[in-house]
Amino acid sequence: MADPLLQLQALNKHYGGIPATDNLSLDIESGEVHAIIGPNGAGKTTLIAQIAGSLAPDSGRVVFAGEDITQLDVAQRARAGLARSFQITSLILPMTLLENMMLAVQARSGHSFRFWKPVSREQGMRESAMHYLQQVGLADRAGLLASAISHGEQRQLEVGMALAMQPRMLLLDEPMAGMGKQESARMVELLAALKQDKTLLLVEHDMDAVFFLADRLSVLVGGRLIATGSIDEVRQNPEVQRAYLGESHA
Amino acid sequence: MEASLFYSQLLNGLQLGLLLFLLASGLTLIFGVMDFIHLSHGSFYMLGAYFCGSVVAWSGSFLLGVVAGVAASFVVGAAVEYLVARPLYRRNHLDHVLVTFGLILVFDSLVQILWGTAGMAIALPDVLTGQVELGSVVFPVYRLVIIASGLAVAFGLYLLVGKTRLGMLIRAGASNRAMVEALGVDIDRLFLYVFALGGALAGLAGLLIAPITGASSGMGTDILIVAFVVCIIGGIGSVKGAFYAALILGLLDTLSRAYLDTLLGLMMPVYYAETAAPAISAMLIYLLMALVLAFRPQGLFPPAIQQA
Amino acid sequence: MNLRALIRLRALVYAVLLILLAIAPLLTDLAGKPFMLDVLSRTLVLAIAVVSLNLILGFGGMVSLGHAAYLGIGAYSVGIASYYDLYQGWLHIAIALTSSGLFALVTGAISLRTRGVYFIMITMAFSQMAYFALVSLEAYGADDGLVIYGRSEFPGWLSMQDSRGLYYWILGILLAALLFNWRLLNARFGRVLFGAMHNDARMQALGFSTYRYRLAAYVISAMMCSLAGVLFGNFNGFISPDIMTWTRSAELIFMLIVGGVGSIFGPLAGTLVFVLLEEWLSTLWTYWHLPFGLLLIALVLAGKGGIDDWLKRLERVRRRNG
């Protein structure tokens, strides 16, 4: 059996006396959809940040595809195949959707120390960008400014940009955040379509989506991983029932 | 190298350091608490000197001049905060730079219009002229007065920032503005006080040095950059940092100007030492700044938590 | 910019402007006012510096209060070389480009590790450092400055010995700089810079090591500015460390804002307006800095985007009215 794609080894992050991440170890297998759930303030975004590289752990290691990436910065990890979408939508707002997407494609198309040829004339990049826009259902909005589309569409674009990076693993921090019923459904469809060939690490509050998409679950409470396993295993775990899931969903 | 000359230079360095502290303490708070780039801080320095000079000439009393200078800078500081800075807090740093640069032009012209372009001398009362003997060193009384005032203000600030409610709010604001706002504190009033206090301190520094160097309309812009360097080295938002950084820079600058050529002369031919020394001592504080930034970019004594 | 853009108002205004600039020596001769060519030459030299500033400030969001240092480095390259009787033009340019490039590389590498308030003040401090370095070099005039006895020598038709030749050198480099900025903004490099200015975290998350791009932009803009410095030294016949102070850098930023930061022609428009305003106001009142300063404050508080933005608004109004 192949090595896990992502290995988190004894990660620790403390702010003063507060453990945001408490001796956390977790393996993510290649090809799985793994969801991290937990109450607010459990440290989920902190964990994503440490995996993506925007936050350095106090101790512990992050191993990706067999390589220790703990010392690498955000951009280096992104180039190594780790794509991230942010909890609070993070786009280049004064650019159009197409321009945003082209940036994502550009990042994978060699270096950008090119000063002369306009990006709009790079046919290959343009076609690639349109392809990803189509994949997330935004092709007809390509010419609009990122600031001019709805919140849900912005989050779709974020996922699309993460895809355009052709990553080995996607880190999605609450992709459904702030979305209404319809938009959430569309996002779930999109993510489900990705299941076949991508590894997803997903932080989400929307339990229906989680149960529909995830192969395995991990429950985070107070920075500590209190349970990991298949949906049924986690559901039946008494500590989890006590700490988090509650009556309505269990 | 005479011992008395050395002590004399040491005291000079201390004096320069404390003056820099007066200037930088207000500045570092304005940067730290309000995230506002205040290029016209030097203008308060200048105004303090001019107002003091005018009142001294009119009333004959140096003490009255000091009070007038500090009060005037305080009031102008408050006015600038209310009229100019306040609309700009939410805007980007570029706007701060442009507006405060415009203010420098305005203040410099106003000073020239009101007081002429020739500069102004400030006469000291007889009791403050003259010299005093400390052991083997002979030191001007007035310079000791400056040192004493600087230390007194430093102590006062230490009490204010460390022991009063206002001080606590200032420290909290320097670390986390959003939190202070969320606590329901009147942020507008806090900012007004910090700005006006900074102005008063700058004005005090200006009027203290003016009897020695004279007041002139360019005096603010020259010293401003040094005050900035003090803030950077000390850590933006930290009064303690400004204190130590100012003293270090004051001593370093004074001593290097006095002794670097001799020091270099020990290691290389005198001609090169004498050519290089003035250049190096002038650049020394910037080299120190670069060094600090390379290893400790947040400064030597940064406030506890940084603003984002 | 595509074909449709060419028939827009802005393009028309700028095209007319460029034509006028191209035939300016002819016009000033005809009008019998050759000194106007001098004013124009000085203005265009500053415009090149502002174009270079636009590259980092307008396209990349790096507010540098130390950019004028590169004007000084360029001018002193000419001055110091001439002091040693070295007048070859290509040598002057080579010295200017190399020294400004190195200075920018070292100071930029340190400065760009910082953000916000820190960055602005550090750029200020480094330029002051350069200022003090030159002030203390007695051999090259120190405070009093250095007279430059002869212009940079270029062969044949490239000569800048007379005012007309120098003018066309200045105009040529200005046009090259504008062209370079335009192509850069729309090319890969410019897109990264622009994106990083608006959302650095997003750009890094995509895999761009934004620090490298910023540093490259900083060095390129420094070298471009040093070319302006070379031309300035030639034009002025004299250079003093005063040109490197942070207040001069602030003036450059002022010119950029007036014209429209981040646009292509903004720097040119802004510099022209700034210098013309300066020339005019200074004849009216000795203390013209006062209304000038107030104007700047008003301009910023009102939040307008400069001349370029004003022209854009005019376009929109025209289009709406048919």
C-alpha cells in the first residue's frame, strides 16, 4: 500500500496558554476525500494554515508526498502541488474572472519573468483558463470583474483556481461558507465531480455536504484530534457524540 | 584622548539621545496606535521652537516661552489630528504620505511668512548660561537642563504609559486597535490625545535645542528621518524601544563623529581615515538600522502583539 | 490597448501631446523662446523618473520615499566620471546602470522584507544614507555639489552636445520608458506585480514567490531612474546631493499622483502639470509652497485619481451623451 500523501506529525501550535493545535498527527491517503469537522474555535483554520505554510507550527512536521515540507514557504508548497482555497474569499478583485484564472494557470506555466508579450495573447494559457472556468460553471461570466459576481460564484472561482494549479491535493477551508441552499448544492456537485481523481482535505460545517462527500472524517476539538475514521465509526464514537455531533445529525 | 573630553562627548551623546527620544516617542505612538504615516511631525518640532522664541522675545521670560511652545504644539497637534489625520485613517499609507508632505509645505511657508526666512535666535536667561564643573569635566548648564528635562519626561511617559488608564489604552491600541474599539472605548478621543501629546513632545524637543542651534524653517525635515530610524530600531509602537534606540543612536552618532577618525587611524593610513570617517559616521545610524532589520525586523523592543 | 481604445478621448489627448513634444524644438524656435525648450527638457527628464516610480508604486504598490536617490546616482555617474576626464557616453550609462542596480539590489533586498510603514521609512532612510555618503565626499564637491564640465560624448547623430540633441535623447528615453511600462503591465511580469499589490496572500497561494518579482521590479525601476539621472546631469551641468533627499522623492510621488498612479501616461501628464504649476505659481508669490501644499492636501482628501482618471470620466460622460 502506498504511503499517505500527506502526513502530519505531532503538530503543535500554542498561543500563550491556549493550544490551537495540540500534538496533532494525521495521515491523508492519496485519492480520498477527508473532512475535518469540529466546533467553532477548534483550530481548523489554524491547522489548514500550518499545512499550507502561512503559519509555522511550534513543533512537529508536515510531510507531503514523502518529502518534509515543514520549512517551505507558501509559494513553494503551492508549487509542490498543495492548493488552498481560503475561508474568507481571496481573489484579485480588480481583475476579471478570466484574468484571475489565467494567473492560476500562469503559475504552472514556467516562470513569469517575461516583460514583453501581453498575457492576453498567450493562447494556450487562455484556453486552459477557460477550460477551468467551464469546469466550475463560470465560463459565461469570464469577462466580469471578480468584484462584480455573487459571493457563491466567487467561492466557485476560488475552487476553480485551486484546480487550475493542477495540484496533487486540495485544501478547502469551508468552501460552502456564506452560501445559500442553491449555491451550496452547486458547490457540492462540483466537489463530488472532483472526487474521482483528486485528493481533498476539506474543512466544513455543513454536515449534509460532509456526509455526502467524505470518505473519512476527523473531529477536532480544542486543537486536539478526538476521532478519525469512516463516517459511521466517527458517528458512533461516544466522545464525538458528547462533544460535537449532538442529537439532530447523529 | 583626554578623559574630560570623553565625558563631555558622552554627555553630548546623552543629550542628543534624549532629544531624539522626545521626538521619536510621539512618532512611534502615532505610527503604532494609529498606523498613520506622519511626515509632518518635524513641523511640530519647528513650531515649538518658534512659538517659544516669540514669547521669550515678547515677555522676557524663558519659562513662559517653554510653556507657550509646548502648549502651542499641543494645540496644533490636536488641530492637525482632527482636520487632517482623522479623515485619512482608513485610507492607504500613500495618502498619508502625500497629505503630511503637503502639510510640511504649508507649515514651512507659514513659518517663513510669519517669522521671516532668516531663522530665529532664542536668548537664554542668565541663570541657564554658564558652566558647571562635574569632577574634571566642565559642562554647560543648559545642556544639563536639557538632559534633566529629557529624563523627567521619559519618567513621566513611563508612568503615563505604564501606570495610567490612558497609558493602558495606548498600549492596547498599539497592539490591537480592533480590540480596543470593540471594548467601546472612545477611539476618536484616544487618537486625539496621542497625536496632541506627540506634538507637544516634539515641540518641547524643538524649543529645547533652539537656544543652541537657533530656530529655522528647515529644522523639522532634517531631524525627522533620524526620528524615523529611532522608531524602526526601537520597534514601532513601543515607547520603551524608542527610549533605548534613541540613547544608543545619540551616543553612537556623537562618539563616532568625535572618535571614529582616530579609531580608523589606528588601522589604516591617516589620510584614508580622515576621508572615510565623516562619511561612515554620517551613515552609521542607517547601517545600524539595516543591521537591525536584517536580524530583527520588528525592532529591538516591539509591542507585545503586532497589528496585522 | 486595442483598436477601439485608439479612438477614445484619452488616446487622442496623449497622441496630440506626443506629436507636440516631437516637434517641440521647432515650435520653440518659431516662437522665439528657446528657453522653453530648457523647461521642457527638465520636465521630461523628471517625467522619466516618475515613469520609473510608476513601475513600482503604480503597478506594484511599493511606496518608496527614496526613489530620488537613483536620480542622484545617475547624475553623479556622469559627474564623477567627468571629474576624471572620462566623457564617453556609453561609459556613463554603464556606470549609472551598474551602480544603481547594485544599490537597488542590496537596499531592495532588505527593504522588501518589510511592509507598510516600515517599508516607506526604510526607503527614506536608505536614500538619506546615500545623501550623507555623497555630502561627506569632499573630493566630489560635498555640500556644494559638483560641476559637470562637459556632456556625455556619443558618436555622430547621437550627440547630445547641443540642446536640441539632448532634448531628443530625453524624449527618446522617455518614449522607450513609456513603451516598456506599457508592455510590462500587460505581460506576465506585470500581472504578477499587479496581483501581488492587491492580494499578496492569494498570489503566494497560487505559487508565486512574490518577493522575487518585487525585487526585480525595484531594481529595474532604479536603473530606469538612473538613466533619467544621467540625462539630468547632462542637462544641468551640475549635481549636488540635494537631489537625493526624501523631500525630492516625495515630490516625485506627488507628480505621479497628479497624473494618475498606475496608468501609463499618467506620469507624463502629472509631471507636466506639476512643473508648469510650479513655474507659474513661483512667479506669483514667494511663498507659493503654501497654496501648493494646500492644493496637494485637497487633492488627496478629495480622493480623485489624477489627470488620467479625470480624462476617463470625461470619456464616460461623452459616451453617455452620444
